Amino acid sequence: MIPKRAAIVSVAALVAGVISAPQAWAAPFGLVGWATQGGGTTGGGSASPVTVTTAAAFVAAVGSSSPAVVRVSGTISLSSMTKIASNKTVEGVGSGATITGQGLNISNASNVIVRNLNFRNWGDDAINVQYSTRVWVDHNSFSDGYDGAVDVKRASDYVTVSWNKFSSHNKTMLLGHSDGNGSEDRGKLRVTYHHNWFAGTQQRHPRVRFGNPVHVYNNYYGGVTDYGVASTVEAGVLVESNYFENTKDPFHRGEGSSPGGALVARNNHFVNSGAGDQGGSVKSLPYSYPLDGASSVKSVVTAGAGAGRG
């Protein structure tokens, strides 16, 4: 289901305050944000889909050197982090397709799409992105894992994380793994996070190092227990038109031993939540995007985020 209309925002105009925030129109489900850059993200493209039902078949299909559309049916239990090669679409069949045990390692790859999957009880990261570009993580559900749900690090770039649901989890999304990795990460780690649903999760929504600009917009933070967004060492994060509910610390600069980065907050909606901490300036974005009015984000996101919803 794709809503009939959306407000397309000129980034430069919005940041400059030339136009007001858009009205409560539901954004479409198509690709938006940083993963549209650098040539765009199409995954396996028009390759004939192959459906897999076992771990062995899955590992072979996603590791192929050829473009592929790999469809997961049922539950696949992985015994180790599984490498996803370039030019892949990995998607679930129906609403119950599940990856458990371990997760997906998108490493030294480009042009990868992961969507419509349930990730449960992973032993490392559910999705790890490193040394990779043009990645789209869309309409998945994550819960009860060990480490990161979606971690992006080590010079990765041009990533969009959209319409996912995160619940029963602690370390949700890390962007940049170390304060000392600036030589690889400066000028990269550019990620868009939009229309994600954080349902009682704890921290890192996301926790950002070096990436600038990082765009966090139209997400619903419902009962986040530790903090929402953290901008740290040399990062620049635009936190825009999100809905924060029962979230005492929606966003701040600095985290743990990491020094503060820049954070600009605009047109967010707060219900029984803190006001957040912001400061500094963020680089301009190169793309236009549909923007829902912040007060409508809860209803829009809870209706559309997660596996089986897109």
C-alpha cells in the first residue's frame, strides 16, 4: 500500500526556514535518502527470484557473485554471521519469514537490499554493514538480539534504514564503531533513518560517530528507556519531525567517553518527553524527501513499519 500523496521537501529551503513544516501526509514506501546517492540502490534488480527454505540454500544464494533476488520462506537458523555479496535483494515471503541464531554481514559489498524479514535472537549483530555502500534496510522487525540490530561502520556510506520496527532490544543502531577510526570514516557514514518504530528499546537510535550529515526524520520513539539519538565525535545529525513519546532523553551530544558532535533538531513532537540537547551545525543534504508532519508520525509509523507491512 502506497499513500496517494506526500509532501516533497527541498532540504535547503527547510533548513533555511523558508518553508514551514509539511502537513500530515503519509510518506510513500519507495527508496528515499542516502541510499539513492552514488548511483542508487537496486539490489538484485530484475534477476529471477529464488526462494530458499534452508540455511545451506540461503548461504549459497546470498554469497553468489551474480545479481540475485533471494526470497526467504519460513524460519532460517544461521550458525554464523552470513556474508551478503554485492547486487543482492534479500527479502521475506509473507509476514513470517525469519532469520534467527546469527545475522547478516554486508561486508565489502555494494548495492544490497534487505527487507520484510523478522530478525530474532541473533548472537552477534542482526545486520552488520562495513566497508559497504548503497545499502537499503527496509520493513524488517528486530527483537531479542545480543548486540546491534543494524550497525553501520568502517567507511560504509550511502545507507537508508526505513520502516523497521525494533522491540525488546538494547543496542539498536550504531553508526561508527570507534572514536579512533576517523581516518576511514570521515566524509562517509552518511545514513538516512526514517519511519522506524522504536518500541521500548533502550539506546542507540542511532549513536553516531563521524557521519555528517546523518538524517533522522519521521521516526516514532515510544517509551525509549535510555536515550534516543546521540551525536558524538565529529558527527553532524539532523533530527527532524520525529515523534517522541515517554522518552525522557530524546537526543543529546556526546555519549560515554565520546565527545559531542553537532546536532540540529527541527519540528519534532514531544509527548511526556524531555526537550533534548542540540548545538552546532550540520552539512546540507543532497536529496529531497517526503516529510510527514511530526504530530502524525506515530499513527503513520505504527501503521506501516515492520515486516509484512510494506
